Amino acid sequence: MPRFMTLIRIDEQNAPAEGPSPELQERMGALLEEITKAGVMLDTAGLTPTSEGTRVTWSGGKLSYTDGPFTESKEVIGGYSIIQAKDKAEALEWTKRFLQTHEDYWTVTAEVREIAEG
């Protein structure tokens, strides 16, 4: 069965300062419990803010390091999931349900990509 990675992109500068509401956390927890019981969820997590991250770049045969925050990026990866679904349509359905747990004032984008095997 194919595996898919979902990259959750958020506008870090416009995300609610207080983070997810208790109601959002409850809805998300229920969905994560459902997807785990269905045997679909393999791994998921949120990520720390870009202010705590470092970008490592290889260019021209040299490494460079840039400490966050990455102000030039409007959207950043705020979390991810790895699921095992029968096909891309099923992966997109779970992703749709995840996005719909958020209140209307959130702007969240999910990029769903199949993991290349072998």
C-alpha cells in the first residue's frame, strides 16, 4: 500500500499567537485517533517555529548555515504526517478532513506527495 507525506504549511507571521484553540485541539485529537485506529497514520508531528531552526545550504561546493526566523518565507512547514493509504484519493480525503478541523481564521495549506519506494 502506498505511503504519502503531507507537509502542512502555515503563514507563521499571521498564525494565532495563542496557537490552536482548545476546540481545534479536541477536533484534531479525535481525527488523529480515528485515522490511527483505521491503521492509516504512521507518524505525525508539529514543528517548532522557524526562529528555532537552521537552514543548511549546499551551493558551489560549499555549505552555508542560516539561522531562523526565515522572514523571506511567507509560508513555512508547520507540521507533517506520513500515512499509508490505498491511493492518493484516500490520502486527499484524510487531508481534507484535517484541514476542515481548523477555524475559518486559519490559513493552512497541505501538500500531499506519495513517497517514492525503492
